[in-house]
Amino acid sequence: MKVRFKRLDFAATIPHKATPGAAAYDLYSIENAYIPPGVTLLVCTGLVMEIPEGWKGEIYSRSGLASQGLVVANSPGKIDADYRGEIKVALLNTARE
């Protein structure tokens, strides 16, 4: 399966696997954002993608960030095959600080 990406912003990073044994591709924000405790913020990636029909994309929390309280609010976030808008991630700060 091939997923095509397009940058909407020069700062956008095309998703890639951090290591050869990684199970998934990493997404990156184009924003520096502060998310106060208990708040959910929609964070921009600066990317659009073309997922083949019959497939979907999923966005999961990273365990290292989740252990510090930063999680994908609607985990897993779902990206439908027919969605062509910018990929944004709803992040929730569950930490007390």
C-alpha cells in the first residue's frame, strides 16, 4: 500500500519510521504549542495525505509522551480514506502541571 503526502507548509515533515523496527510512522507538529493541564488543543501537521480506498489512517499516542500526560484525545484518531484536508491531531494534557 502506498500513501501519498503533500506539504502545506515548508516546515512540515513527511512521516517516517524512526528506526527500522518501528511499528508505525511518526507525525510531527509544525507548531510550538503550550497545552495547559486538562486542555485539548488541535495541533497542525502541515500535511495532507491520500489514503487508498478501503484503508484508514490511525493516530496513536506515543508511550513516552503519554507517560508524561500528553495523549491523543480521541485515541486512536481516525483518518478516513476520502479525507483530503490538513491532518490535525487533538492532543490532551492529562498532567497536573
